[in-house]
Amino acid sequence: MKERNNNTLITEHLLDWYGKEGRDLPWRETTDPYKIWISEIILQQTRVVQGRDYYFRFIEKFPNVKSLANAEEDEVLKLWQGLGYYTRARNVHAAAKQVMDSFNGIFPSTYSDIISLKGIGEYTAAAIASIAFNEPYAVVDGNVFRVVARLFGITLSIHSSEGKKMIKEIAQSLLNMEDPGRYNQAVMDFGALICTPAQPKCMACVLQDHCMAFAGNQVGELPVNDRKISIRNRYFHYFHIQHNGNTFLQKRNGSDIWKNLFEFPLIETPEPADFTVLEKTEPFRKLFHGLSSISVDHRLAIRHQLTHQAIHTLFYRIIIPGNIPYNPPEEIFKIENEQLSEYPVSRLIHKYLEII
């Protein structure tokens, strides 16, 4: 009974706090599952301040599931450009088609159906089901893991099966069954604004009296995150080739990063390499076949960090004189310089284009 009463008090304090301090976000003004879904996908791996503008642009371009399902993938990827993690965009597009094909164009209203959509996991399904349809499913994301681990002094790793199971059970026990959507938004905001990863605002915390981590001076130690991330270094050499008012691009295929996005012709090397080394490689000779000499008009180095990869990049701008014919390999195609902004590219290419 004591645990239940304590949980009830925590829930009441959270909801009271949310009523006064919760963030004013545009997707909270609706119970439309489509709009809630889009907002949740955009906010994965994206800060709210950046995601807000993308949300408005996305909803304006694709106001409903049908318009998104009928779009070309390049349109979706272009609108997503700059957000990164482009698998999200491809999954959103695929899931919209799934809604049209499997649910007669009506966004599903149950947790089990929602989670069947491509790219939607437990957290997103719980958010949509609770906010749009009042289904009693607790959201469990990084914010919730942190809040629950500190409140209940959980010293198990949040990456262990035992730790995950314990936190999910506690999160569900804290859920307000009458208004699960509002409670879920409250705990997410609380983790984002008060119980932050670094420098949490413990002195302003309405749950301070219930927090075992605060009482035991363990706030900085919890949650326990023992996952070690291995970073792979990759070395990219991009060639921004210009000839007679044209630029040359290729499309990324396969299962590597940035699938189906466009980029300049690329040579990847297993270790750092300068231009004199690149000139001796077979991909370079193939790329510039028939040209007696190549001069670099501009060179730019950019390091781009992904979750598990560090991309060390050198961009070379090559301007081929108009009176010299240029015939690139068949996978490379030319566009007019002015058309470059129409093609969806990775954040890395986007960074380069912002600088030049």
C-alpha cells in the first residue's frame, strides 16, 4: 500500500508540475494520430527547437497519410534533409503506404496495430496510442529511464534485460489511467527540463522528497549506462565536378548510411589519403578517364560524427574547362548547377553546400 501511495503522489506531482511548466508544443494542440506520429518520429534524435520547423514544413507538404503515401521517396527525403537518420524518413513513407494498404487509409487506433507499422517501436506506439486514443500504455524513452532510475534508485544497467524490465514495470505503475496521454507528456517534459542528464535541477524538483538518488547523493551516478560505443573511422573523398554549367551526382544504394540520397562522386579509402595518393587509385582513373590533367579549384575538410561512425571528409571542387569533353562512369549523371538544391542529400553534403 505504501508503494502504491508513493507512486500516486509522484504521478499527482508530475501532473501538477506539467500543468504549470509543460512545454507549449504545436503537436500538443491535436489528437490527430497522424500529426502526433510525425512529431514523434521527427523528435527521435532531434532537439525540439530544430524539430519544430521540420514538423510545420512536413505537415504543410503532407497534411495526411494519403498525401504522404502518394509522394515520391525523393520528395520525402528532400523535406527531411538536415535532420539526419534518414531511415526515419524512409520508414515514415513506407508506413504511410502500409496504412493505406492494410488499414484502408485510416490510421490504426490500437497499440497492437500501431506498433505493426514500419519504423514504429514500443515508445512511439505508446505515445500515439495514449495521446490520440487514451490507451493506457506508458512511454519509456531515455527521459523516462533517467527519471525512474533516479526516483527509485535503480542501479541495474538500463541496457540490461533486468534493468529495462524493472523500469518499464515502474513506468507503467506510475501511469495515470484516466489521462495516460497527458501523463506521458508530463514525464517526458520532466526528463527534458528538470531531470536532465547533466546538471539536473534538483533544487527545483517537485519530486525531490520522493527521489532515492537525491537522498543517497547518487543523482550523478544514475541511470547506470555501461554501454560502450565503438566508433568506426571512415575516409571519404568527394569530387564536386563542374563542367559547362553542370554538376555531377550519384545515388547511394545498398544498405550503407544515407541510402537513396544523392552525393558527389565519392572515393572511400581505408585510411587518410591526400590528392597525390588518390590520383594513383583505380576509382580515380575511372572517374577522370580521358582527362590528361586535373586541377583542384577548392579543397575543404569536414569531420562528420554519426552515432557509430566518424566520417573524415575531404571535398575537392574540380572545374573542367568547357572545351574539354568529360564522360563520367555510367553511375554518375549530370545536372545543371541550379538544380542541385532539388536533390535530397546527406547532412554532410548539406554542410559543404552551406560553406561554399
